[in-house]
Amino acid sequence: MNQSIYLTGSGQTRFGEHWDKSLKDLMEESIDAAIESADCTALDIDMVVVANMIGEMTSDQAHLGAMAASFLPHHPPALRAEAACASGAVALHTACALLESGKAQTVLVIGVEKMTDISPSKIAAALMGAADSEKDAACGLTFPGIFGLIATRYMYEHNLSREQLNLVSARHHKNAITNPFAQFRKEIPAETISASPRVADPLCMLDCSPISDGAAAVILSTKFESPIKIAASQLATDTLSITDRPTITSFAATKDAMTSALEEADISRDDISHIELHDCFSIAALISLEDMGFANPGEGIELYEKPLSTIHYALSSINASGGLKACGHPVAATGIKQIIDVSKQMKESGNMYGLAHNFGGAAATCGIHILQQS
């Protein structure tokens, strides 16, 4: 970072099914919570960045920047960012760029999605906008199908068993029990995961993140200081379709974003204590941990089989919030919510560094943010 960017306020709705709340209601709730927690006032906000993927299809609503700005008394300049499920990370990255450039001193960043009011088939079609419509969607693939192919290949290459894969979702559900904002706050035994309905072989229903409504907001500032600041904000991209990649069991965008983020923060991965990663499907958690360098290829499952302290001396939590799997995944809100969760974990533990990993599509876009506590 060229200068210090502080996390001065944050707030979110609970993720889940909000039949009585609109996209606008969810956005307003998260904004109010963020401003209430901040050291600044609403009038101190210079710009607004809104992350949203499918508002047009689910709520007949675009132009969300202007909608968000209308909640503030002075209607500051606002814009919308979209990069599929990485929309939250891209919105954060955009805000950081505005702050570093001096175009703004305090920026409100919001991620919002309303997904439960339309049919599952329409949601599946909308989410496939994150894939290649000519190479992927044309053959009938959905994202469970894409990650089912990835899981099949990974299990073949690394001899991962179905029973081992169960451990990922089981751990994340257990972590969510104490998270009041999580969609599912119930422990699920590992053997139950593979006993749930098969969705896209070998993935079962409980390997998949759910359809969710929700919003999350943060206020970033170079003017108003706080104990937590953004040490790095990096984006990387890969081919949109997995058919154009040399391998589908490793995501190049995650590797690239991680390398750049560590360099920007001027730390090593051994300094990171908390990770909120993009577990849209259970297999994605293992691949992401390996691509970020916390495990060797094929060994990510060891972070679920053994105590973290015996594997990585600094890493104390992975998706302590419950991750996408148990918290829910209102797609554009996820990247913002991860920042909020990492900051909470750092404040509670006193540890210095945490990381949020958010990707869109099959990691065609990846954003990594590293937080630092003073």
C-alpha cells in the first residue's frame, strides 16, 4: 500500500432467506450498521462502491450505486463493481485504488445480493454468467457440474477419498455454530455430508454453498484511523473456461494474487494467522489452501485431519466464521463479509495478520486482501 488504509467501520445482515426484505432493505441495514460502528459520520463518506452480480435478474434492479448513495444525506458519487462471486473483492480493490489515488479519503463499500425469491433453475442460469457461455454453458454445465469435474480429477490425481472430503464441510459447519450472522448454525457430522443427495458426482448437496440473501458493508479510510488496516489488496485473473487451462486441480489466479499480496504486505505466509477462504464447494477449500501455499499439492486435507498447530505454527483458523458453506453465499456480499470476519478474529486473538480470499467463477477472478493489526 502507498499509504495506510484503515477499516474504520463494518456491518452486515444475517445471511439466509429474507423473504420480508428487498435488495434495498438489505443494503440499507448493512450501511446503517457500518456507519453506526465507525469513527466517522455518514457525511464523511466521499464515495460509495457497490458489489452486486445478479440484481437485474433477481430484483429487476440495476444502477445500485445511485441507490446506495441515496441512503446518505449528501448523495456522494457512487459506482457498481461486478466480477461474479469475486464482486466483493473487486469492490474492495476499487475502493483501495480510489483511496491510494487521493480521489477519496473515506469510501463506503457494500456487497449485496437477493437470491431466494426466484426459482433454483433461474438462479443456476444467472450464476452461469460467471462461466463461458460458449464453452461451458452450451454443454449443459452448471457450477456444481464444473466443480464436480474438478473434484473428480483432484481425487484421481491425489488419491483423496470421499470420506476425507467430508471433513471440510463438517469443520466449517462446526465453526459456524457461534456465528450469529451465519445461515446455518448447526453441527453436521462428517458422515452426513456424503449421505446427502448427490448433486454433481462426486459432490453432494452438503459439499455446496447455499443460495442466500444478505448484505455486508465496510468503511475504508485514509483519514479516520483504526487498529485494523488493509496491508495488501490484489487481483488476478485466469481463463474464463476451465477447458482453456493446463490443469483444473490448481487455480493460477489464486497463486498469482497470493504472491502479489504477500509482496505488497511485505510479509511471508507464515505471518498469517486467520484465513477466510472461498469454499463455494468443499473441493475449492483444499485447492485454495494449496494454491496459497499453506499445503503442498494434494495435502490440503491434512489441514482438516490434523491440528493446525502441528502443521503450520502461525495459522490458527480457517473459515472460523463457517465460510461460504455454513454462513451462506449471497455472492457479491461474500468478499466484504470475509473482511469483517477476519477483522473480528484478529481483534479477538490479538494476532497481527489475517487474509481474505474471494474468487469468481472457477477462480477466473481472484482477490486477496491481507489485514494488519497494530
